[in-house]
Amino acid sequence: MSPNIAMFAPIIHTERLTLRRYNPETDNQFLIDLLNSSRSQLPTDPAWEIKDLLRLYRNITLSPQNCLGLTPPGPVSYIVHLGDENGELIGNVGLAERSPDVAPDIGYAIMPSHRQKGYATEAALALKDYMISFGFKEMTGFCLPTNEPSNAILRKLGFETAGEALVNGKVIVNAYVLPGMKHCTAEKTRFNRMGVDK
């Protein structure tokens, strides 16, 4: 008997953007460039390479326990296009499992040349709303306390401040949850940036 597969939408449209499901055949180099453009948040981290991206995506793919009992066909990751799906690639938004014990977290990144235009908020809100309509009731968000734009995005998305989490055993990040979820403590909410090796 084959597992029940979570069939997530291949395309999600917003007013100004198109979110297209990640394609490992065509999107890896764009994602490496995007991740390396954001390294200023944790400049001590090494530059991203393809092997790191593939490990990350293998590890953060939702397990059935964090995916309504369904098996996702791969990571919940969407490439953000300006305009339609043929438009410029400007970012990425997704839902990640950093630990089976922590509800999936929403993440977003936009190329520096397209920041401060509301694209991250627009893309993340579209993904959040889609995942809720799919049946997800619990999602989290994490970001560095010093990254005020990212903290503001999570608040705009309707997430509530929910304490702190510990990343890689040493970095304290702000934790956010959907209304009604339990709050986090750094003692209990710990995960690795790369997720749990699978």
C-alpha cells in the first residue's frame, strides 16, 4: 500500500507575485545565490554550496507527523517570481521541519535588490493562507532578534510572539506561533539550522 501523498499546489498567485513549487532540476543555483545573499544575518556561517542545499532540503522536508499524516513529495518550497511564472526570480518561501518536535516553520528570503517592497510579506502570507486552507493548524516562525524586518513580517502575518528558541546549540532566536499555540522556551525548543539529518 503506497503512502498518502500531500499534493501541494504547483502554483500560488498573489496580486504581484507567482509562487512556483521548487524544481531541483532548475532552481538550485538560484537558491544558492539567494542564500548567500542573506549571509550577513549570520556572517560566521560558511558560504552555501549545492551539497548544503540538498542536505537542507532533505532534512527540512516535512515528516507525516508534521504534515497531517501525509507524505510530502519533497520540501514545501516555492520560488517567488515577480509577475507570472515567467517573471524574474526574486525569492523563496517555504515551510520547514527543523525538528519533528517543533511545528513546521515558515521561512522567506528575497534578493537584496527587491527588499523593502513588501514581497516577503506578500509571498509568506499567500503560503501561510494556502497551508491553513490545506488543513495545517500549527506553524511557527523564527528569526534573529536583531532582524527587525523579519520580526515585523511575522507579526504582519498574524503570528504571536512566543518566546525563544535555541539554534545550533548557541544562537537564541525569537519564536513566533499562530494564535492559540503553546509558547516556546529556549530550554525546550532547540533545533539545528540544517534540520535533523534524515
